Amino acid sequence: MKEKSTTELFNILGSTHPDDYQIFLQNNQDSMSSKNTSFYNYIKDLIAHNQLTLQRVFLDADIPERYGYKLLSGEKHTSQRDTIIRICYAAKLTVDETQRALKKYGMRELYAKDTRDALLILMFQNRPGRISDINRMLKENAQEELRPCGTTE
């Protein structure tokens, strides 16, 4: 599950002959991006690594299980950043893992200069409890709560 950094891949490519491209892909497939599977494989690996079940993650994220499975299988796509944040929090991802997951999904990473995102970063670092606890803290700090799954942004 150790994914190579872009710099590591770049260095490997520097010493790879074009005829060995397929070998390069085979040896580094876990580190390569794919529009359709990159996020889904990444999040599933982290959920397994954290010894959680998909059912538990969807329950804790307050996302309908059927919809959650469709999101992770790639059958459905959401434009709701809060849905991905909910999944990341429920899957017990770190801030860095969440940033990577958001990026892989094609969404804006948490930004420390954004007041709501700054509070979310603190929530990921300190794990105050459930999604409802995050929403309570967001509301207490005059920030918009995480949107329920299925609402528009």
C-alpha cells in the first residue's frame, strides 16, 4: 500500500527506457493515477487498513449505504465536497489522507486560510466524535454545517 510520490516516480522515469514503459506501469501501478479508480481504490485501501467496514463508514458518515457503495464503486459521482469529507472522517483518515482523497476525487483540498476548512482540519486532527459533533462545533463557530448527503451545494 506504500504509494510512491510524484518525485520518486519522476526519478524512476529518468532511468527508464521508453521500451520499458509497460514494465514501469506494472511495477508502479499502485502509485499511478486513474480518473475512474484512483479515489475508489485509495479510500477502500484506507478503510481496510483502519480495520473498518464500508457499512460502518457509511453509517458513521450518515450516508445511505446503497448510495455509499455506488460512490465507492464508481457507479455514482458526487459534486458535494461535504459527502467526501464525511466519508473521510468516518473512515478515520488523517488530514493528509483526506487531502489526498479530495484531490484524487477532483475536489478542492481543505484550505487553512478558509475559516470553515480551518475548523474542519482541527476536527480531523482532534477527532471530537461523530459527524453530529462536527456539525455542532461548526454551528457554534458560525460556520456552515456539513451538508446532508443529497443536498445541493
